[in-house]
Amino acid sequence: MKNTNREHTYFFCNKPIKDGLRKVASHNHTTISKLLEDGAREIIKRHSLEIQNERRNLESINSLFGR
């Protein structure tokens, strides 16, 4: 089944980076696109957790000062 929620994205990267991605993708039997999607997903997840932690910290500080 093909994922219909996808769109083309074009970007430039230097040759050593692209070659490295190609080798990692080949080693893991996947594609560069899949590697980039997985990496982006991890970055989004990490930043979302950081935002949640900052929000909790702010709520804790606000509760100490009765705001």
C-alpha cells in the first residue's frame, strides 16, 4: 500500500554527506528518503519533549509564586 500523504522535497547537500547517507541506507536496506524521514521524526520528537519539559518547569515556577 502506497502512502498518499507524501510530497516531493528537494534539497542540496554536499557530496560526502550524500555519499554517507547512501552507504547507511544501503547498509540498513532502506532509502535515503526513509533515513531523512526517520531523522526528522526524531528531531521533532526531541524538540516536542523539550518544549513539554520547559512548560512543566514554567508551571512549577508559577505555582511557587502563586500565579
